[in-house]
Amino acid sequence: MKPDFSLVSYFESLPSEYIISSLPNSPRMTDISHQQRDELLYRCENIQAALDSINPIYENIEVNEHALKNEIFSLLANDDILSCGDVSNEQHQAQKVKKTGFFANTDQRDIFKEQAKGVVSRSQWYVTWSSKFTQPS
């Protein structure tokens, strides 16, 4: 953040596919009502006023744009996310682990990882993950 950073400007420049997870049903920016937009802007203004009142010291940091993807891929590498015995028994003899069953086998996991290769933002991950695991009603 820079001293001239504005949460309102940041909010107004969010992409249309950005997901507002603090609102019920986590709508995308394009799907929020005028009332929801006004409420979010009000929140931004209040937070900005609080930040301005404490006169923070700003420091430059370097953010790795792939940090979220790298963390998710490291979690996907754990074979406990598989639902069947596609893993050697040796790996699991020393530990009792409840399998989550997100993927039936390593091939499904590898396909998902390939499809998610270019995913960077949290909103993109919501869409990618929900398209894989949300069943149509």
C-alpha cells in the first residue's frame, strides 16, 4: 500500500468477476445490488477514515502473484484428498487419516491441476473450484 492508496478507488476498480465473499451467496461484482454496492462503499470509506486517522507507516512489499496457487497446489499434492486406494498402503500405515475424497484418483487430480494452471486470484479459484465440485440442481 502506498500513502495515497484509497480503498474506495480499489473497490471501484475491482473486475466484474470479482467475488464478494463477505455478502450472502458470495455474488460477483456485476451481480450486487445498488444497496449492496453502497453498503460496501460505506465500509470502505469507514475503514479508510480509520486508517487515515492512525497515520500508518507504509512499507513496500513484494507479493508473489502465484502464492495462492502455490499453496493450493501444495495442498492438492496430499494424497489424503483422494477417495480411493490410489496410494500405496505404506504411506498410510503409520497414520490414521480421514480421506476427503475430492478426487477419485491421481489422474482426476492431475487434470484439475492442469485446468487450474492459469488461475491466480481468489475469485478465479472460487469459480474453478465450484465448477469442479458443485453439482447442478
